[in-house]
Amino acid sequence: MGICILIWLGYADDLVIPAKSAEDLNAMLNELNEIFGEYCLKMNQEKTETLILNWKLGKGDNNEYPKSIVNIKGTAIKNSRDFK
């Protein structure tokens, strides 16, 4: 198997931004929000969601899935278990 490095993935007006940590993702989202602002674009923070891949790996059953792992300008972003 080869290694695929995916920086971002877009679907119409949606973006997928993979990150190795919540801290990295938080920094990327806030930087993206600032860049959008420079072009008079705005992220809809109510529609923005995160997802943790492989949450169960290495986790016991007692660990509760976090409701939020990042924020944009102090607003907590919803962390979902799955997307449709």
C-alpha cells in the first residue's frame, strides 16, 4: 500500500480539512476564517462540524465522545459522530 497525502478535499461549497490533532485543526480553521474574511466570505459556524476518525481505537468504553474539539473566534464548533 502506498501513502496518500491529502491536504484538503472540497465538495461544492463544503471543505474537508484533515488534521493530526485538535490543536492543528483549530489553528487551520481560524486561519481559514480570517482568509475568508479578507474576501468578504463568512464561515457558517452553526453548519460547521468536526468528526474524529477512529475514535474507538485505543479508547475504553468509558471515554465519552467530545461534543466539541475546536472553536472559531471563541465559538465552539459541533463535533459529530458521523456525516450524511
